Amino acid sequence: MAAIELLTPDEVGELLRLSANRVVVLARRGEIPFLTIDGHVRFDAKDIEDWLRYQRSDAPILPEKLVDVTTRAEATK
């Protein structure tokens, strides 16, 4: 089994140039992947790397993220 590198909110905040509190808010909203260990928010470094890759403006748009701009509602398949 490969070792998983876990990051704290402070460490992710440093990477994203955000406060640790803001990182936790994003996690709780489901906007950034996270896990909890004994009530503490932690981040898998690989998940954060993948998440950042898809935040780029030139990243491919996933079908489930398409939005109908006329209604601003998420498109259904």
C-alpha cells in the first residue's frame, strides 16, 4: 500500500494562499476534498493536487459540471 501524505488546513492554506479557516470552510461546503480523523480535518495531498488540476481555467469541463447559462441551472443528462 502506498503511503498517503496528509496535509493540515494550515498546509493547504499555504499552498492556496488562503487562511486555514477559509480552507476548512471550503471543505465543509464540499468545494475541496477532505477527510476527518478523530474530528480533525485533513487533506490527502494527491487529492489536493488533482483538485487543483481541475480548477484551472483550461481544464476539461466534466459533463456533470456543465451549466445551462440561460437558466443558470445544472444541466441534466
